[in-house]
Amino acid sequence: MLSSCSNLLQSPVRIGFIMNPPRLPLSSKPCRIMCLREEGARSPRNSLEGSRRSADYHPSIWDHHLIQSIESSYSDERFTADLDELKLEAKYLLESYKEPSAQLHLIGSMQRLGVAYHLGEEINESLGKIYTNGLWPYHDVHQTALGFRLLREHGHCVPSDVFDKYRDEKGFKKCLARDVRGLLSLYEASQFAIDGEEILDEANKFSAMHLKLLEKQVDPHVAEQVRHSLEIPLRWRVPRLETKYFIDVYDRQECRNPVLLKLAKLDFNIVQSIHREEMRELSKWWNELGLAQKLKFSRDRLLENYLWAVGIAHEPQFSKCRVGLTKLICILTVIDDVYDVYGLPEEVKLFTAAVKAWDLKAMDTLPDYLKCCFLALHNFVNETAADIEKDHGWDATALFRKEVWESLCEAYLTEAEWFHKGYKPTLEEYLENSWISVGGPIAMSHAYCLSGNTLSDNSTSLLQQGGFQLIYWSSLIVRLSNDLGTSKAEMERGDTPKSVQCRMNESGETERAAIERIRDMLSHSLKKLNEECWRTQLSRGFADMVLNMARTSQCIFQHGDGIGTSNGVTKNKITSLFVEHYSV
């Protein structure tokens, strides 16, 4: 994406991973066998039932009938017509702003209000002219930082030394320490750092320190925005949740533009109506599939999984992608709980072998509860691949089977064997396996295909086609965020050591020191993801999905295990996005 920025980017680092699993015979025809319906989960070795573990996950807090009753009140054509008029007015508004500084402020507001996707070409053109013609204003630190952030976000190679004018021999100038607006912009700009940009590291520390000092000295509304930014910076926030937050902030601003505000509220409601329709469709599918009713040990988290999908791609045009991702995550979650909690060692080995064989006859070796899992997986893969072939003209079965599901189950099996053997992996061993087991590669492979992308004729691997580093760093962020949020509860119930425990075992550090080390690794990974978003030759739309996966993990695990225990902050976020709407 930034071919002119080779001087800023280091060469990619190859991480150990089997890129080409051996080929096996396959069929792209969807299997329509229904999931077994007998009650209970029976193992062929009933005497071993007592050795099964339980995570004691709470049941779903969302009732199927309640989800079906949620109306999509903004799906009427008259609202679409109103939206088209407002989009046209917003386009004229952008064209009327001639000063680059005014354009940057308007574009920044459009992005945070969630309506920039309607004016993608116009925004790219405006930013391109500002960058190419040297019109970027930097009269003060706020304008410099705002321009830096927006231009870098859109792929323009802006060097970090633009901030040199605000520094002296001691660092950033003291006169900036009372400029709340400038400090906020500087802090947000610093989140686009890549490895080696010491100026941005310094900007991050300087702005964060002084924002914390000023938080109690400024207007309450400004203080709330400071806390919001320091909690999770804009670069790493889920776009759809940020839209919901910023609409309320923008509504309180004296300089708000009524056209943009009305467009943002109406667009939010219309997109929410689409999401509600998808929720009803998914709830019907999940209820009929019956996995949650049969396998009581697993997490029943339909809407929480849908939140993941919306975090990755919320725009209307990605409806099929969201539905497919949610189905994937639901089935993946059940299988994860089999390997992680419920399954016996010989059972998970048999299941892994069945996935590798990809043959319904392999089910004969499985206990009944795993037959149900395998059928659900088999049907999902074949039906999803058939839909992709129908819509986009290529067969994704090999990609799904070989690159993602086989690799995922092998990673799950490795962790299960570590637990049952009492083996304590090194941090390097753990991360080399767990960036796959966290589900990042499988989620992004499905997102890539379901959003209309294709692979080259000589490749059945998205990782080989240029997505390896991009997906690796995003997946590692998901893994580290997951561990920081969930490892305490998982270790209390008895589980394979996570990254924090692996660090403690290796170094002899205290838990607090190990957590800080993992946070340092997370910070480094965020910088590497910034770098790969620039470097990748894959489409910007897909790169944004990979970026959004990392962002969503920050949201889900910010206050602990937002999936395993979903009746607190996660419930509030789901209510905010899918239940509450705006009066227009």
C-alpha cells in the first residue's frame, strides 16, 4: 500500500509455520446430513466420564424468541431515499471546503461518525491532493497531528520528523503541556508508529503523561474524551462502537454540522436494521442446528460471536461476510471447548484425524457428541464453499480444509496434549502454536473469501499470497489480548499455561512483571501491524478487516473474558449497537 515508504519499513520476519499442509482428496459438494438429535453427549468410555473437565460457562443471556421479535424499523425505502439526499449534501459539503485544514477536520469527523464509507472516493481524492501538492497545514501541533494521522491512515508516507518543530534539545516543548486539544491529537497520531520511530514513542509518552495531569482540570466533556482516548486510542477502537460513542459527543459540540449529524444518525439506524435482520437469520440457524442444546459444556454465545463479526466488517455490503463469520465462530467455539475443556485425549485425536480425512466414514470412530460437531463443521465448510463458488466463481474448499481447519485442529490438539501430559511450553513454543489456535488465520481466510476476494490460480493459500505477516501480527494481538483478559480464570480452573505463565516459568518473574512483559510484546505487535498495513499488497478493504480483528480483541478482552462471561460489559456493548437507536 505504501510502495514509496521502503525507507521506513524493515524487511519481513518469517515466523515458523507450515505453509503447505499435504493435499488430501476433497469434495466441494455440500453434505445435507442433519445433526444428531439424541439427548446428552455419550462417550464410548463411560468409565472415563468423571475425568472430564467443566468451565461452568453460564448459559446464553439472549433468548431466541426475543431476538426474533426485534424489528428492523429503518429498512423502509423512504429512509434509504432520505439517506441518499443526505449523502449528496455531505458530498457538496466536502467539495465546498477549500482550506486543507478545514477539509482535514471534516474528514476526521466523517470517519468518527461512521459515514466516510459513503464518500470514499471523494475523501481519498481530497487527501491525495493535500499530500501530493504539499498543502498539508501544520501551523500548530493539533493540525500537524491530525493531518499526520489521517494521511498515514490512508496510506500516504508521512515521515515522523514533521513533529521536530515541536521539540527542543530536551524533547517536546513544555509550552505544549497545557494544550489539551493538541495533546489529544498528538496522542492519537502516535498510535501510527512503526518500529524505530523514536519521535512517535516520545510523543506517546509526553502526550499521555500531560493528558493524565490535565484530566481533572478541564471541562467535564473534554475530560471524558481524554479518558476515552487514554483507555483505548482511536487507532485501536472498534469502528462501529466508536461511531456510537462519537455521535453523542458530536451532538454536544457547538460547531457540529446538522447535515453530518443527521446523516450519521440515520445511517446508524439503517445499518442497525440490516444487523438486526442478520441476527434473526443467525438465531434461527443456531437454534435449528441444535449444538447449544446438545453440548451443554460449550459456550452458547451467538450474539457475542456476532459482535466479533460486526467488529471485523460492519458495513452493509459485507452482510454475507458477517453471517458466514458468525457461523464460523459459533462452530469454532464449540470445537475449541471440546479440545480445551471437555474432550478426552483419545477423543480429540480421533476428531483431528477425522478433520484431516474429511470423510463422513471417519465419524464411525467418534463418540456421539463429536459426530454432531463433525457434521456441523462438514456441512458448514461445504455449504460456505458452494456459496462462494456460486457468487464468485471459485472453489474455496481446499483453502478452508487445508489451510485453516486442519491447521486449527492440529494447534488445538497440541495444546490439549500439553495439558494432559503436564508439559510447560516455552513462551516461544506457546506463541508459535497459539497465534493459530486463537482463530485469527481461519477467521481472516473466511473473511477474505466471503467478501468477494479470490486467490491466484497457482495458490490455495491466503498466507502464501501475501497475507502471512499481516494476519500473523493481527492474530498475535488477538492471542496476547485474550491471554491478558482470560488467563487468570483459565489457570484457576486448570489449563495449559498461557503467555503470562510461560513468561513466569521461563524468567522466574512475578506475575505483575510477566504481565508487563506481555503488554510490551502487545505494544510491539501493534507497531508491526501498522507496518504490515502499509506493506501489504492485498486490498485496503481486506487489510482493514485484519486490522479490525485486532481492534475487536482489544474491545472483547479489555475488562476480562468478554465471551466466557458476557453478562457485563459485553452485554452493554451488544445492547448499544443492536438495541438502542437514534431519533431522526
